[in-house]
Amino acid sequence: MLHDMLEAIQAKGGQIKPTHLLYKANLSHDALKRYVQELTDGGLVEFRETKRGKVYALTDKGYDFLSQYKQFREFSESFGI
Amino acid sequence: MSHTLVPTYFIKVDLATNVIFFLVTLFVATVAYRHYRFAKREHHLLFSTGFLLISLAHLVLLTTDILVLTGPPTFTVNALLAIADMVTIASILYAISFLSGLVLLLIIYLDIKDHAVRLLLTIMALFGVLASNNLRSMFYLLVAVLLLFILYRLVLNALTLEKTRAWIVVAAFTFIFIGEIMLSLIFLSEGFHIAADIATLGGYLLLLGSQVRT
């Protein structure tokens, strides 16, 4: 789920409005808050105030995590492990 | 194990291919370990250890090739016997490393979780070969069986995923399997050793190619 949320943010250019993330992740408000808290605690996502309003944005660590995860998934899939 | 019947004119090529086999398997082991550190999944740790053992086996072979190439410092009977002893010990070390590596891969593919069963499988594989009267034949027979099981799982994985990368891995293991079958036939003709090295080289290069990022 956490990975799906990170990918949803990346697909939106690296930042996403909370309502959009709620819709994309198909979660309840409370569950979303809990997951976002985990992501911000891990330094993968940060909360920003922009001209467009409040958004969740991927940090450099978040981008790095997604890149590593992609490599991990490709390796695991190719060897079936 | 195979080096004892390497044609003399082919030993430098055999050395070069063993360097490649060693480096490729070490590379796969390193990548798998990096992924283990990222995801902390036991399968990746076992996979890394399995490939590390296979790379050690190739290191033993290439070291033996160097020993045979350089020859003894003096051509006395004792010096030649010492080389022969080292080649025998190297054969056993090679068999232990290679088989243990393959058994670890099989443990992953058969998803064996029980540590006692894992240990039993490893012991049976090693003793089956080392206690055999015909170490060479038993080794190749067992390697072929282990590789067949691994190949079967890899084919199932590729059929499920329908991804090119997975099929490249299947092709790689198929070439390695063919190489091992050919090595078991070198008593018929030394030409099988050359064919085996070519097939195995193809397999390891495909394995490397499967990890090229797009």
C-alpha cells in the first residue's frame, strides 16, 4: 500500500493533493492519515503548502526508494523469487 | 571438476571463461545481497549465498587452471604428485561449492521453509556425490537433476509473468544445463569440453544480460 501511494504521488509529477491521494489509494480518511504519517516519518514524503494549496510531495529519499524498489521488483520477477 | 580433462590447447580459453563465470556469478550474488539489504527477504539472502557458492566453485576451477598452466616449479615426481593432489582436492571443493549453491537455489524455488529439511537436502546431495565410487558421473547427474527442477520453476515463472527478462533467465539456465550435460560426456570426446564451455558462457552472458536495466 505504501509503495502504491508513493507511485501515485510520482505519477502526478512528485506532488499530489490529499483529496487526489485519497481517491487514488481508495482508503478511508483515517487510514490515509496513518499511512501518510508512516511515509513522512520515514522521510519519503513531506507536506507542503503551494500556490495550488496543500500537497504531499515526494522527497529525494522517496524518489530513491521508488528507484530501488523498481530494481528489486525487476530482479525478483526475472528470477521468480 | 572438469579441468582434469581439459584439452591442453584449450586450457587458456578455459581459464578465461572461468574468470567470466566467476565474475558474473559474483555480480548476481552482490546484486541479490543489495536487494536483501533493501527488502530484508530471506529468499534474496539465500539466492545471494547460492550464487556466492557457485562463484567460489568457479574461483576454485580458475585457480586450478592457473596451477596446471604454470606447472610445478621442478618436474620431479613429488612435484607432479603434489599438483595431482591439489587438482583432486580442488575437484572436491568445486563439487561441494557448486552443489551447495544449487541446493540453496532449489530450496528457494521449492519454497522449503523447514531448516531441518533444508539441512537434510544439503547433506544428502553432498554425501550422495562425495561417497560415490564415481564422483564425476554422480556429480553431473545430480547437477542435472537440480538444474532441471530449477528450470521447471523458472519456466512456470516466465509463463505467469510473460516478461522478456524472465524468459532470458530461462534461456540462461537452459544453456548452463546443456553445458553441464556436455561436461558429463567428455569421456567420449574432449570436444565436449569446448562445446560445454561455449554453452555455459552463453548461459552466463544471458544471465548478465537479464540484469541490464532498460
